[in-house]
Amino acid sequence: MSVEITRTQPNPAPAGASIVGSRQASRATIAAFLGPALVIYAGFIFYPVLRTFYNSLHSVGPMNVTTFVGAQNFTQILTHDHTFWRAVGNTVTFTLIGTVLDVLGGLLLALCLFARAPFARLLRVVWFTPVLMSYVVVGIIWVWLYDYDWGLINTILRWLGLGALEQSWLGDPHTALWAVLVTHLWKWLGFNMIICLAALYALPEEVLGAAELDACGWFAKLVYIIIPMLRPTLINLLVLSFIGKMMLFDLVWIMTDGGPLWATETVSTYVYKRAFNWNTFDLGYPSAIAVLWSAMIVAFVVLMTRLLRQRDRLEF
Amino acid sequence: MAARLGRHHAIELWLGHLRRTPLLLFLILYTVVTGGPFLWVAMMSIRTTPEIFNDPYGLPVPAHWGKFADAWTISKYGTYFWNSLIVVGCAVALLTIIGSMAAHCLARYRFRGSRFVRVAILSGMILPPQLLILSLFQILLQFGLYNSLPGLIIAYVSTQLAMTVYILEGFFAQLPQDLFDAARMDGYSEFEIFWRITLPIGMPAVFTTIILNFIILWNEFLYAIVLLTDDDKRTLPLGIMHFMGAHQLDVGMIATGLMISIAPVILMYAFFSDILIKGMTAGAVR
């Protein structure tokens, strides 16, 4: 069907400028250009994904001894696996709160720079630096900052005379997830800031100027003009941030290893542990978790974009 | 009268500054919060562990530059660094060649199923890695590529291919068709057109993907930890984690390792910050 549409589509190049057939090429040419990419894609993306689906319905032991178990993995996960539900709870909490803070924080930072802050260019570069650092670097630095004895956070609390508040931030099940969330925000705020800033600079100046003429306060300007006009960008950021956090693995693995007492276990770390750390020797079960969780992510993303985008039709 | 006006003006100005002070304070604070930790690690990387435990936030006096040599040889960071460089270098080279060929083809020619191919390749951008990694582990194990650098290179090429094609195709599609028609009339072959027109003119986009892929893969952790087990094959992020696991308390040496892993990224960022920022944000604003 889509092939038909492609063929009958008019040439998008300026009319008259193109020679008939200038966008045609022999099959051999196309095969030569596209071949390597398609081989990689088919062999190492398409096939593994299919195999994960296949594995999810099987029990896959060592030496690839595979037995069909039907939906048993899924029923086991959904009804009996308490660790899985704990991981889901952690991941969802982390994602919902983190996503909102991520996008709001990025927008606020961008507004600071947009409000003609001094050294905006330099600040932009510094604020973006954590985005470029690996999770290993960021994770280890923050493990040290959170350290009970000599970490900066407790040092500052003691210096302020608030020694009563000092914590073993990553060692206490009540604070560990939040400590990881702060680190994650610290790493990614710069990314959201940069994108909001680009969108802010792309706003038509007449609208902002008109608002100023109408003596619109900055808060009203933000709520009634800037945020509605940035809506498509903000939705994109929400979706990106959401997907990234639902698949959170590296930072947790480096900082807490899912502990203490499963307080920071996420679905991704649980998948890894079931596949490689627990001596269950079954790749089928973690595959089923991966399939289930990916379906959840896709469903959520579709739902989110539907809900948020519908009102996009409004023209302003 | 004039003096009073002037004084009034000065007060206005001062009030304006005062109103902006919270903003300025916030700007300074956030800059310290984002940049500070890196300066701290940089200072610790040239201090010894006893010095650090004596005063974690002291200045690096005297500076122990020799720690980098020790880290390179005794702590094996040199091995990890070369492994990282080989894996990332090969993966980026392959990605650039394969990706730009595919992007050129998708942007330039109309053919049966081109839309399907485009959607299929680009869908790799939003693919959750968990759906891939367990069976990729199985497949590489079958091919004897598990726990080998080539295996990791293959994994990296396949996971970064979608983004590479996406950025390149977007840029290549904007090149005017007339250019290619003229080249054809001059008798260029299809490959010459790619090699002598698309690539040189598309260099800015190609360069962006090179830098972007380099940094993303240099920092990569998940695939590496699943696909590599030998100490001699570990990439830098894995090597640092391994060192941290074995020498939890040797903060000074870990910091030196972190600096070795940060350095190439900082160097690239210093020279190409604009390209990097634009590349990282490509596609999010549309």
C-alpha cells in the first residue's frame, strides 16, 4: 500500500528543475548503497527483537536448551513476582516525578538565560557539561558527594549546624531513590534547557512584543503565551524524558546496584539481574519482562501524545 | 533639580539591580553546582588518597602529576583506554560509512519500498535496549563474538545506525537536486556522485554524527557490561567500575581514572561545543 503511494507521489523537487528519472537508479546501485545498513539492521536489530519475543514464550536454559512454556512466564511475572512489582513501583515513581521536574526545570533554566542573563553563552556551555559525561563518571562523583563521612552534602549540613539532618543518602531505603533521582536530574537538566532555549529563540518576536505593550506581567506572559507556544517542544521533551527514565539502568547499577533492600531496583536492573546475576540460567523469563515493559512504554507514549496533542489544533 | 533627577535615576537603577539579584545568585549557584563537581574531581585526580582523606576539598598542592603514569600502567587504565579507543574508533568509522551510504540512497533515489525501509531503520531510534540485549547476547555467543571487541563493535554499530541515518538523511535531503542532475550530465557514476558530491557537501552533518557517536559510545555502559567479561577487554567505563569495586577506598586513583575518561570528551567539547549541542538536540525541536 505504502509502495503504491510512494510511486504515484509527485516529485517534491521544484517543478521543471528536475530531469525525468533523475531520482531513479538501478536496483544494483540501490542494493549497493543500502545493503550494508540492511544487513546490520536485519541481523542485529530485527532478528534479536523477534528472538526476544520468541524467548519470552520459552524457557531458555544454558547451551540454548529451549522449551516452550506458553504464557507461563507472563502469568508468573504478573501474579507471583513481588520483586518485579517493587521494581515497577520504583520505576514509575521515578519516571513520573522525574519527567515533570526534568521538563519544568529545563524550561526555568532556559528562561533564566533567555531573560538576557550575563554570560549566557558561557553558562549554556557549563550547564550542558553533565549531559556529555558518562553515567559512570556522574554516578561515582555523586556516590562521593552523598558519602556519609566526607561527602559534600553532609559536610555542608554539618557546617550549617544542621548535623541532625545528615544521612547515609544512598544507604537509607527511604532516601536512596530520591538521591538517584537528583543525580539523574542534575545530568539531564542541561539537555532540556538547551532544547527549551532553542525553542524560545524561535518564538516570533511580535507576539512577545505585543504582550509587553499590553503590560502583560512576566508570569502571565509565561503561562498564557510562552508555554502554549512551546507546547510541541515540551511534549517532545516529556516523551523523551519519559522513555529514558522508564529504561533507567546505568545510574542505578553504578550508584546502588538496586539496593538497599530493593529500594532503587528498576525494571531494567531487575531484567539484567534475572538474566545474568541470579543463577536461574533462564533467558526466557527476563525476555518476558522486557517484552511486557516495552509494551507498557509504547502504550504510555501513544496515550500521552494522543492526550496532549489533540489540543494542538488550536491556532494562536 | 537635575541632581535630584539623577539621584532618582540612580535609585531606579539600583532597584533594578536588586530585583535581578536573586536571578544572578541563582545563575552563579547553578553554575557552581554543574561545574563544581568536575573541578573537584580534577583536583582529586592529582592528589593522593591520604591527602584526600585528610581534607577532601583541599587544593592540589603539591600536584602529583605522576599519578596519571601510575594509573596508566599499574592500574591498567591504559589497557582500558586503548580498548575504548579501538571499539569506539571502529564503530564510528563503520557507522559513518554505512550510515552515509544508506542516508544518501534514501535521500536521493526513489524506489519501491523506500518508505518502508526508512521507517524500519529509523524505528531503531526508539527501540528499548532491553528488547535487544538479551538475544543479542545469545546471538553473539553463537557466533563466537561474545566477550570480544568485534562483538561489541557490531552491537554499537547496530544500535547507533538509526540516529546516524536520521541526522544524515535530514541534511542530505536538503541538498539541491540540480547539483546531482548536473553531475550526472557530466558523466559521474552513482558512486562518484556519492563520494565527490554528497559527502564533501554534507561534511558538516557527517562531522556532527562522528562527534556525537564518539561521545555516546565512549560513555556507553549497558552493552559493554553485558557483552564483555575479560579484564583485558574492558572498556574505560567498565574498567573504572571494576577498579572501584576492587579498590573502593582508593579515591585518589579512581579520580585519576575518571579524569582519563573525561579528558577526550572535554577536549572535543572545548573545540566543538556548538556542533555538539546542536547535534545532541537534533530532532527534539521540530
